[in-house]
Amino acid sequence: MNIVEIDQPRIIELMVTDETITAQLADGRTISVPLAWSWRLSNATPEQRNNFEIIGSGQGVHWEEIDEDISAIGMLTGVPARPPKEKTFAHTN
């Protein structure tokens, strides 16, 4: 029986600064995206930004306190988080 392992990018280290989110991948690559790609991280305190957990064997990162998740694939393919749409209210007369 042959077992095929899908080679997914895995984050082994992460650093968040006031300007970037930088991930070190298990295959040796370092990828970086602008902090502005995550509106939740942009609005978070430095302490909140540094309170994360690498999840899914390195497939992504989770920030419990601010309810944010970023995947290695999302960083590699350039998928920024979308801010919530502002609610509009219909006026009745």
C-alpha cells in the first residue's frame, strides 16, 4: 500500500510587528505580508498580536482573544482578511 502525503506549507515560527506578519515555513522559506492584511491584528495591541497559537501542524495561526485565523496558504496566495461590511439600516417613513 502506498501512502501519498500532501506537501502543505507549515508554519514553524511567526513574528508580528507594527508593519508585517512574518512566517518561517518548515521548508526553509520565510514569507511576509503587510499587517494591514488583517484588520483584526491591525487594531490589536502588541500584546494581543503576540498571543497566538500555531494550529493544524503548522497549517495556520490562531489568535483566540481577537478571533483571528491566518493560514500559510492564505499568506502564500495573497488572500487578505476582509473587514466586516458596515450595516445599513432602511429608513421607514
